[in-house]
Amino acid sequence: MLDRRRFLRALVALGAARAVPLRAQASFPFSLGVASGYPTPSGVVLWTRLTGLLAPVAVAVRWEIAQDEAMRQVVASGSTEASPEWAHSVHVEANGLEPARRYFYRFTAAGAQSPIGRTRTAPAAGSDPGRLKFAFASCQHYEQGYYGAWRHVVADEPDLVAFLGDYIYESSWGRDHVRKHDAGEPYTLEDYRARYALYKSDPDLQAAHAACPWIVTWDDHEVDNDYADDRPEDGMDRESFLLRRAAAYRAYYEHMPLPERMRPQGPDMRIYTRLDWGALARFHVLDDRQYRSWHACPRPGRRGGSNTVDIEECVRLSNPNRTILGRAQERWLENSLAESRAGWNVLAQQTPMAQFDQKPGPGRRAWTDGWDGYPAARKRLLDFLAERRIANPVAIGGDVHSFNVNELKLDFDDSASPVVASELVGTSITSQAWPQVRLDQYRADNPHMLLVDSRFRGYTRVEVTPTLMRVDLRAMETVQRREAACGTLASFVVEDGTPGPKRA
């Protein structure tokens, strides 16, 4: 008789795809934790990825959702397959749940049970939940610090987390590393899978995923620094880069609590979407990497990548046809905003939207990787917000590893220009930033930036009610120690019907 291991190898050789209740394992199969995301009033996406399996065959996975943490009052359950083709990742779209309810969930596979995760459904469409608590964060370079900020997010007990890009980093850089990637830059699917598995092994990150549902978008480091559409910064040919992008997007899907509709097709993956929290808030989740125009005026010797340019010298910068979202996503966003009946409209995206003049005194210098590199696209969006009188638009972002609190104006160079929206840019979970003294030299030329602080790593805590959005900038004491404290650097509010943040 064949032993079990030889039998499984034989199944692989014969191309058997039927799921088997695999019990042989090299290690605990739920070592990457559990997660949930994209809640609706009647359902939520549940995620896990099995690891340590001894054979590349499909594995039967059972899932359960209960009203209690002891998992005695099970209200939904089922079975699915974890396929080796998708790295044994599991994406369950559970439905038939009640709106605005907390639930608990777990998986069973390979003779083991996963940790129990907490999640919740969104409020019923059109209902008034009274309050929403969410946190947003970005930029968590594994080598540059411990993920203690996530421990404090969990303690805040948010209803939702929005992650705004740079979940992994493809490259090693920075100083004072506390741990190592122990591998070179990823290019293949296996490379990216290994990088995600490393990041997701962090216990504080796992705890944050297990604490509440997430919505996510990516930035550049999930693929390659400063890439734009099909053009990388380093001169790789288009065909090779799209193969790399396909591998990166596939690994991203495999490791995030994403719905089936976001499953990638080669180098293409639609992740922009919207999520409603009753009538209180609508999140418009954007993708400003996949469809953007190539960078204007890259550095000498490069075909792509960002640069900091004098706006008078870089003529291409002001081309009215340039786009950061792509025209199809622009039209989708305009429709989503116009149709919204929510009291608050949150634009969850990656990069700072406000103008940031990096030339003290007369003239202006712009960084081309953010919205400053696409001024016509920014103007189209801000004009639309003003003309359609969109209710309480608030942009949230990351990327620059500093807290920025900004007024979004129709004309940033005119002090009398009206404020049409608010912007909250969060600092990084761990990724290092420019020195504060470097930012301070530009403050006088950017009066619409109410706060710019790069000294701290951390996250942003937000509480939304029908009349007020309160924002706390949460700053870590250090990321060099796992158990570091976290405090509130500053607090701001945005009042219903009054665009622009104010000090609390």
C-alpha cells in the first residue's frame, strides 16, 4: 500500500484537482493568521492561507461564523478548497448575516483549527449607525521597525481598518534595521509569496487583521518603487515588467481578504471599489498606480520613476490629458460621488493630494510621483467636488511617511481660493521619513498645510458621526522596541458642511 505522502505525490502526478482532507503537515497550517474584509450589510470576506503542506494538492477547508467567541452559536458555515494554484489561499464570501453585527469566525483544515477572528457587517443601506470608528495606515517596511502600532490599533477597537499601500517592500533600504528580509528583491511569484509570508508572520499585524474587517489598496512597493502603469523606474523592458507585475498582483490577491471579483487576470487587477457604512459614510477606494500616465520628466538617464522638477521647466507636467487614476476610474469615481447619499465621502487612496511646493520663495518645484505630478487630474477632481457640492469630501492617504493635515483648494496659489475638501495623510507604520528640518523649510510656501510632521511612526484614528469627524494622529514612541508606547500627537476635527480641518 502507498503511504499517505506517496499517495499525495501520485495525485499530483496524475493531475488530480479534487480536494482531499489533508492531515499530513510540516507545521501549523494557519501560521499566517486569519483576516476579514469588505463588509456588506449581509456578509463579509473571510481569508486565510494554509502553509506547511507536504504536497501541492487542493485541500478541503471548513469555515464557521458564530455570534459568540466560544463558537457555540454558529450561524453560517461551509466548505471550500484551498488550491495550490493560488498558494492555498482561501477567500470565502460569507452571506446571509445580519447588518451591523459583530461576528466571530474560524477555519479548520489539515487536522487543525485556526485562531478565532472577529469581524462585523456594515449597517443596513440607508440606516443611521450614529458612529463609525476606523483607523488608517500605510507603509510598513519590515526591516525598519516592529509593528507595535498595530497593537495600539487593536486596543482602539475600530469597526474598520483602511490600509493605503506599501503593505510589503520589495527593496531593502534605510538605517538601524531591527530585522531582515533575508532575501533579495522579488521578481517571481514565489519571491513575492515569500515576502508576503514574511510580513504576515508578524504577530501584531496578524492581531490587527483578526480584530476587524479591512479594506485595502496598494501603492508602488507591492510591485516596484515608483512604477507607473506598465513602466518601472529602472529601465526593465515592458514585457518583463508586466510579468513581474502579474506575479506581484497575484501574490497580493493571495494574501489579502479580497472578494472574488478582484481576482487578477495576468498583470491586470481591478481593486478600486466603494463601501457604504449605512447613510453615514461612503469609502471610495482608489488605485493610483495601475492606470496612471507615465511620470513627467524623469531623472536623467531614466525612462521612468519620480523626480522633483521646476514646474516652468517640465512642460509635460501640465498636459491636460495626464491622469493619475486613468479615465475609466475617473468616470467611475465621479459616478460614485454623484450617486452617494452618504453624509461623508472618504477618498481612500495612496499619495498626498494637496500641492506641496518644494522651492522656498518664488517659483515652485513639484514631486512627480504624487498628485503634484498630475495637476490637471487633481483639478478635474476638485472642480467636480465643488460643482456637484459633494457632501463632506475627505481624502485620506499615506506614502510620504509623515502626518500631513491639509486644506484642499481649487487654487493652491491663491490664498483667497475656497477650500473644497479636507485631506488627512497618515504617517508610516515603520518606514523612515525625511528629517523634520527638511520639511520645515517649505512650510511658508504651503499655508494650506496645517500640520506637517515626519518625526513619528504610527497610524491615524478617526471617529465619524453625522455632525463631526474627529481625527487623532497616533504617534509611536519608537519602532525599535516591540512594546513601545503610543500617544496622540495632535487632534483635528472636520465639521459637517464646513470643508477643511480644524485643530481640536
